Amino acid sequence: MGKKKAKKVVSDSDVDTMDDEMSEDDAASIEDGKIVDYITGKPVKESAKEKVRQRIARAIFHEYGFSPDDMEPNFKVKVGSKRKGVDIAIFKTGSDHEVENLHRVVICKPEPKLGKKGTFTLRDHKQATKDLDELKDLMEAIESCQWGLWTNGLELFFLRKDEGRFEASFEPAGDWPLADDSQGTKEVHSHAKLRKADPELLRITFRRCHNFLHGNEGMQKDAAFWQFLYLIFAKMYDERQTNGDRRFWVAPNERFEKEGQQAIRKRIIPLFHATRDEYAGEKYGRIFQGNEEIDLSDRALAFMASELAKYDFSRTDTDAKGAAYQEIVRSNLRGDLGQFFTPRNAIKLMVEMLAPNEDERIIDPSCGTGGFLIATLAYLNKKFHDESGVDQSKESTEEFVSHQKRLKKFVKSNLFAADFDRALVRASQMNVVMACNQMANIFHMNSLEFPDGHLDGVGYMNKRGKLGTMDVVMTNPPFGADIPVTDPNILRHYQLAHEWERTEAGTYRDTGKIQSSVAPQILFIERCLEWLRPGGRMGIVLPDGILSNAGDEPIRAWILRHAYVLASVSLPIETFVVDANVNILTSLLFLKKKTAEEIARDDLNPDSDYDVFMAIAEAVGYDRKGNTLYRRTPEGDEVVRELVWEERVRHNGEWVTRTLRRPEKEVDDDLPLIAEAYRQFQKQSKTWKGK
């Protein structure tokens, strides 16, 4: 980085050493082609069907409250003259694993391949009759079995068995009851207990909703996306009602009856109108214009509402909601202005290294769909719980409300963002609302044009988020020489838009001439520093060329004059390939803005040293095709660790805590190791200790 002497304190070899030390502890290994069974903790052969079974087994524990001790994989039962295997057998709590105690069964199939348009047409119960006959035969052969589920990972068909005088009948259901058999009736279902969503099942739910609109209803992907978000917003609005008048609910069999579908519409449409009217207009950054409508058939609306109604979004983990949201966002809002979405593990690394506090003002001036905002909320939420010594899975209602109050106060007062794309502004705001049920200060404007500009967010940001007022900036700006900034009215405000020449002393001098074209990421470096108060810190995603190309040395010299380099983390090529299909080497650059006095002092003593954290990530957890990669032993086997955690579930009307120990394969991702290494660096560095 220019002539500054940057001491490399932590390198990629240090991270490798730390990984080796961790691997020697309690890690085991598993041979290729095997995965760890969630129910038994033993290795089983990996297959497409097995992956589905593992996802469902996790959900049955985390979401429905059944203990793995009450489950058994591949349980054999007699059906007619044959013995057939139940993929997941669920027995009465604490009972022996005998057929007379078996009351729920699951049949799993491989996940179907998506069509050319990236969607899969979901069937209803009638269309899946042939597959469900297998489930019915199984349930009929087991006298004690009341509930069944057939799934291929995308389709979930629930059945309830009623024993008649001569034969059993089977009724389609939108969901299963929880482990304590609480589900609610048609009369009281509006007050039925909502549940926290399992991350995997929530992702499937979001995919199912979007697939239904795009694949079954024939909606264009962008239209389906917004209809989905309208319903999410209405659901969050409904959860905030304190008078007990919930409207976003669906009774067990309501979605399968014409009259029931119409009843759902009568509840949901007025609820959406109330939501839209609440957030229309300039007060909330025009998230709604006031003329939006739910353009869904009764069938589609009933399906969507049934999928979403069962969840308590306010109490579901922020990371889980963010991951599920990103599942559908990335395939619908891919921009053509150099935007591409930052992988969640890279976002998390930046947030953890910047370590924001709730009393700090934070901005992402190129927010996209709000990934950095959501990661900041998740970081602070964890911090609140750590400070209070409360396990998030066990917190009381009072503790939950207290933590949420702090989070909402932060979002309302200190969380800022902007984007040039109005659709992304809306998507980002909805993402934040889904995370904490509070609107953030997210505005539609061109951050490079600010404080000027004609877009409707400029006036608000000039009042609340002026340059020089932020404590933390984090962003992934649009990249590319093919989307240059050429407007002279913008370029004239930036020193980095000028032409620079080298002096005899080896420094660089501003010639005063403005270039005709500058890549946006270069201007964003200067704009981000301008938004910081002196002493504020920032993290930015940049192409490696800015940090290494000889022609970009004037940019590096400008950075070193105006800021201290806190850290630089080099990312592998795979980082942006999956989400953006962009083969580009990038780095995360972390800076601390100098005061005017520090700039003057360093101008007089340009060779002063300071410590800089540097790391090279060789793995980010997936390959170029998006396949998950796992750490391996020197012999080539995949590393497995035993995880221990507690889950608080409701059973027989009471809350009980269950401890679960399960081995899991360790994802080959260097970024969490780098975050921990940076924390150690901060403790040891004489330069930055205490800052």
C-alpha cells in the first residue's frame, strides 16, 4: 500500500496453523460418500433422498418439538404381505420403538429437478394421488398412526387419518400439529400458538411460495416476488397487533375448500390494505405507493397464507430469515448496473470485524437487498443476549421484548442505507422489517451524487444522514469499467476523479484535471470516507486490482493519506461466482478515517509504522457450482465435530429443555477463522489496542 510500512501480523499460514490446532481437538472424520444421520448420529450413505430425509429430520426436532430419541430411520412395518420401511418413524414420547407406539410416519423422496426457468410446478393432493397411495397404505397398516407426511423436499403433503367403522379415511392437511398435539381448531385457530421457523424449512417454505406463483400461477418472476413480499409485510404487520385481532391465520383444512379459500381472502385483503396504507407515502420512503394490490387467485392466496401463517417471524432467528429471503431475492433482483449480491459469510465477516455498537450510526450507501443491515441486526441481537447472559432459545417473553425494544431503537435512530435502484430500496426495507418489525432509514438516491440529486430520498438523508456524521460504513459498491461514472457534475466533487502525477519525491500531486470516466467503486472509496466522522471506520468490497495494479497506485496513496488501513482480507475467486456469475478476485478493505491533525502529522512523518491485519482466505465453504465443501483430514476424509446444544420446546402444555448431541461435518470456510484471528490481533496489537 504505497510507501507506508505495513506490518503483516496475521497471514494465511497463521490461519492454517490455527485450523490445524482446532482439528486436533475433538474432531473425528467420515469417509467420502457418507453423511451423518441426524437421528442416530451415525454415518449413512449420501444420496439425493438422504439429503431430503436429513433436512426433514432436523425440522421435526427444531420446529415441531419431537426429540430424536423418539424417532427412528428406516423402521420396518408389515404392509399386507410385505415389510416396508418408514423413512422417519415418530413414536409416542418416551415409548419403546414398537409399531403399536408409532403415531406419525414420513416418506421421503429425492428432490425433483427444476425446470428450464428454474422453477418446479407444485402439485395438490389430488394430483399427487399415486404417491400418496403409498403413504395411505402405510398409515392404514399401522393402527396407532394418526399423521403422515410425504415429501420430496419441495412438496410437503400432510395427511390425517380418521378411523371409520369399516375403513380409514384420509384428510389433506396444511400442516402437522406440534409434538404436544396443539394445532388449534377452526374456531380458535386465530389464537393458535405461532412457532419459530427451522432455517432449512423456512427456506423451503419461501421457495415453495415463489414456485407456486411462478410455476403454478404462471406469474412472471418479478411479479411473483413482489406479491410474496406484500404478504410477508402483511404478516409482520399482523404480528404487531396487540389487541388480539389477528387476521393472518389459516385453519387446518381451510385452504382445501372453496369456502375456506374465500374466507382467507376476506381476512387477508383488508389486512394488506391496512399494511399498505400504513407504509404508503414519503414518511416511510414510499415503500408502498398506495395503489398496490394482492393479485392472486383464491387458491394461490390460500396456499401462500397457509405456508406463512404458522410462523412467528418476530421470534424466528434473524439469520434464518435473512437466508430464506436471500434464497428468492438473488434470482429475482439481479441488477444490470454492476450490482451483485454479497455472500452471507463475507457479509458476516465484515460486520464482525467492524464490530458495530448500538449507539453508533451505521450506513450502507449501496445497500442492495440489505445484507449488511440484516447481519448488523443479527450481530447486535447476539451481543444483547451475551451481555444479559440470556440464551436466545430460552428467553422469556419479557426478555424477548426488552431485546427487541433495544434493536428497534437502534434501527429507527442509527441504521441508514441508500440505493440507486428503487426496487432494491423496497426489498431492503422489507428485509429489515422482516428481521425486527421496524423501519430503517433506507432511501432512494444516488449516493455518489449526494448531497445533490433529484431522487426522493435526498431530502431526508440531508436532514438525518449528512456527510461526516456516520461512525461505521459497510458496503459492496457496484463494480465495473463498463458502467463508468461520466457525469462531470458528479466527477468534479471527487479528488479520486482527478488525474494525478508522480512527483520527484515519489509522492502524487493532483493536476486539477478531471477524468472523463471513472469506475464507480473508486468514487465509492472517497464517498464512504466522507460519510464517516473522524475516527470512524469502514469496510468495503473492492476488486483486487485497486490494491495491486501499478496504475492504481495514486488511489492507494490517497487512501493512505486520509485513512489508516486496519485490515485487508483477500477472498478466493469462488466467492462471487455462485451468486453473481462473476469471475473476479476481491478483497475486503477496512479503514479508519484520520483526523485533520493526524493527516498533517503523517504528512510531516510519512514513514511512520503501524500494524495492519492481513489474511488470505483460501476457502469460503463452496465451489464454483455452489456445492458445499467440507474440511478434510490429511488422509482426505471429511472432518466431523460433535455439536451440543439445547432446544426449548413445548410438550404436554409445558416448556421443557432438551439437550442434543450430534456430530456434523465441518464446512471448509476460512472466514470465521479470520474473524477470530482479527479479534486476537486487536488484543495484541500495540497500535490499535483499545481503539
